[in-house]
Amino acid sequence: MDEKLYIIDSLSPFFLKTSKSIVNWSKVPFDSLEGKRKTINKKFKKIVDRIRSYFENISALGYNAVSIDDLAHLTVFNFYSRTLKIKIAIYRKYYKKIFSIANQYGLKVFINSDIMFYNRYIKLYLQKKRLKETVLLKKAISDLFKDFKHVSGVNLRIGESDGVDVKGKFRSNVIIKTPEQLNTLIKALIPVCNEAQKYCIVRTWTMGAYKVGDLAWNVKTFNVAFKDIIYEKFIVSMKYADADFFRYLPLNDLFFNTKCKKIIELQSRREYEGHGTFPSYVGYDYYDMYKKLESNTTIAGIHVWCQTGGWSGFVNRTFLKKSSIWNEINTVAVIKIFKDALNSTEVIKYIARDYLKIYDYRKFESFLLLSEDVIKNLLYDPGFASQSLYFNKLRIPPLLYIFWDTVVINRFIVLFFRFFNKNQANTIIQGEKALHSIISMGRIAKELHLDYDVKFQYYTCKIILYARKLLYGGNNVVISLQLKRMIQKYRDRYPFGYTFRIDFNAFEKRTFFNPFFKFFVRNKKEFRKIDYFLFNSISKKIILLVVKLFKKQLSGIAGNRGMSPEFFLK
């Protein structure tokens, strides 16, 4: 029986200096690594040095595997141009060194890939030969296992493709549209993995598109997708909840009511909670998840994202120079909980005394408890976040107004929150108390000599609190003026901090969207009979018109980060 997998991403060493104000932290920035042969060699030599340091750090903590981008840049098809073959040959040379270093530190290597990656040569070849993508994918995976002996398996994403901002020789597209198609694909790949005795990991994460769009939470879709797949090294990889890496979400039911082996995906660099710029401790939540999964025999391991996820200008590289201590603390907490079975107090004691060299762990624990109060009651709106809301195949995020490093409050957000939050006054009180918690955190951090920018978090959260007051209190002229001044001072003080896109005309009392919310949004994951009518092809076109209305207000966010908003309704 294989040991459990404690996988961690290896993204941070690949991020060298960049002139971009907004960085896509979702994958290796291959476009920034490209250039002439001399340039690629120079950059990859730096990456290899960083990789060695990174692998040393994470293996010492107890992680035994790494995930690395990506299959496309390791694959050479004979129909590629000579120029592209030479470029990929350089990648392969350095990746072989990286895999060898991983092996030296006892780390298994898993290669990430979207299904399916493309370039112009692949598209032309498939059209000319009238072949399906599966043929090339099987060939790519087979060659990977033959050419790189230290690779232990593949980690496949089927429900999301590259963001609209991704540039370079390769781009990916979603080609799996039904659970039946996914089942057929996996059964085609299993013999390739079985022959080499390698792992085949398939991620359930989707963006709600097509019939497979609810794979992350719908047991019926899940069972069809993974029916009759029998292979000891086949594992399904799932985020811990039925939405992205947010708080306020219960553990996904699929961990308990399905029989296949599973990996639980966890995030330690919290992409919606500051990207490591301020404390966002996950130890309490993750320990609660661990206890619920402790006796679950289907759990094959964890996959921790300590760098991966989201778009932002917040530049910190976990476990390297200019790291974030808050990302590191979370990453340490995860492995100590899930591998060493330490309880919440034991984890904090270890982090304080062994990792940070802080003797007074109880004071450090007080700091973390206060930080959790700030995240859950101020960054999140507890009156809204505590509700379970679904739109078609998507679980609506409990943190709806923060897009990574940008706070967006427009007419839609105002109307949506006013409709669903029935305890608005208490939400404001909780936020005010949480703001005072930041002051207490600053005092404790000073006593413990923690590298904590209390002013940055305080001013950021104060703006969010005042926006909440306007959201629920109406267009109060005094608060509106105060908020505008705060934002201007914040921009001067933190030019690379959060961006606030607040429509001050949105706070007027309006209720014309209430019928839309009532019919189209449900509070249970199970589909209602009316949903099959509401989300037919005709009504989806109407919804798309509404999306386009608000797309202008998301200009610069949804327009050039992530996937197109229209994709969610396919």
C-alpha cells in the first residue's frame, strides 16, 4: 500500500523579477521565461538554484511530493517546428535537473496539465488528421513517463483553462463537457499510467460550465464521471468545499459519500485574504477538517497551494527571499495537522517555539485568534458569508466583493447583499469590533517582534468597514465623504496595495433586482424543478445580457483576469 501523499506546489521558484503590476499566480509564467537560448538558460539556472533551496525547506517540514507546471512545456511532437523543438529541449534539460533535485530530497514529482493544451501546430495537426485530442494527450503522458524516470504521475485539470491574460506558445481550452466524456477520457489514460505504474490524479474543480460543471459537488455527476474506474494509483483531487478556497464553507460531502481515493486540496497563501500581506491563519479551520476526515479510509493525501492562486500585485515568494511569514505559518500548520496529527494548540506551540523562536506561544495564539476574527468578521461579511447560495451549477462565493487584490462594490453587489443579509446591523457591529482587534494585534506583534504591517491591514479593513456601512445604511453623505478621503489617502500611502472600485451611486435604495435573486438563486445545492426551466438555452441568453451590463463595472478584473464571465453559463 502506497504511503499518503503530502503534495505541495512548486510555483514560487519560477517567478523571477517582473515589470508587471498584476501577476497571474495561477501557473508558471512561461511567457516571461521565453527568449533567445542564452536568455532561457540564464533564467533557468536561477530557477534551479531557487528550486534546490525551496525543496530543502519543504522536505524538512515533511512534504513528500511536489506538483510542477506543466506537461505542455515538456512534450515534443514530431510535427512541431524546429524552433519550438529547440526551445522545449532547453526546458526539458533543466526540468530533468529539477526532477533529479526533487529525488535527492525524497520528493515525488507530479506534472500539472490542463486538458487540453494547444498551440498552432497541435490545432493544425488535429484538423489535418481528423484526430481527437485524447490521442495526443496519451502520447504526451506516455513520453513523459518514458523520458523522465523521476516523475511519479500527472495531475490533470479538466474544468478550467488558462486565464485571458495568459500569453506564450501554449494556451489551454476546456474540452470535457459531460461526465461521460470525462469517464471515457480517464479510461483511455489509465492503461498508459498502469503500464508505467504511475499515478493518475484528476481534479474535480470546474467553473460551472457545461454538464460537467457541477462535478465538484454533485454526487450524481461525480459518480458518472468516475464510474468503473479501477486502478490502484488513480486518485480524485478535490478542493475542501464545493467552492473555491473560502471560509464559511462546510467540508465537501463527496469526501464521505463516494468510494474512490481522494486528495484534499488546501491553500496556505490565501488568494482572497491578502495573498500573505497580513495574517490569515487557517490552522483552526484545517484542524476541524482533519478531525472530520481522520477515520476516512478514502483519503490518500493532501495537496497544498503555498503560492498558487489568483491575480495580484502582492509579490511574495513563499520559502524564498521576500517570503511571507503568514504564508509559511499556514504551510507549516497544514503539514503538522494532516501528517503529524498535532491538535490546534500543539500546532501553534510548534510554530511559535520551533519555527519562529517565540517562547510565549499563548500570546502568539491570542494574536492568531484575533487575526481570525478580523478575517471572518471584517474581510468577510458574516451575515452574507454564513449563507449557502447556489446559481445554476455554481456555489456563490461567501466573499463576493473581493477579487484577489481588488475590492469591487457596484450596484449588483449592493442589491445582492441587501437582499440576502437579514442581519445587517449586527454585521456592522461585528466589523467594528474586528477593526479594534487589529489594534490589539499590532500591540502583541510588537511585543513578539513579529514582522506585521499593522497599519496596512488596519487602513485596508477600515475602508471595507465603511463601505459596509454605506452598503447597508444607504447613501449617507457624511460616511460617503469620509470613505472617499480614506481611499485617496490609502492610494497615496499604498500605491501597490488594494484597489478599491466603489460605485458611490450604487448605494441608493433600489429593489428592482429582488425578483431575479429570488428565482435564480437557491439556498440548497440540489436543483429545483424550476432551475431546469430557468437555465435553458433561451434564458441563459437573457442572463448573459445581464452579465454584460455588469461586465463594464468589472473592467480590468473579469475582463483581463481569469476566464471570461460568459464561460460560467455554458
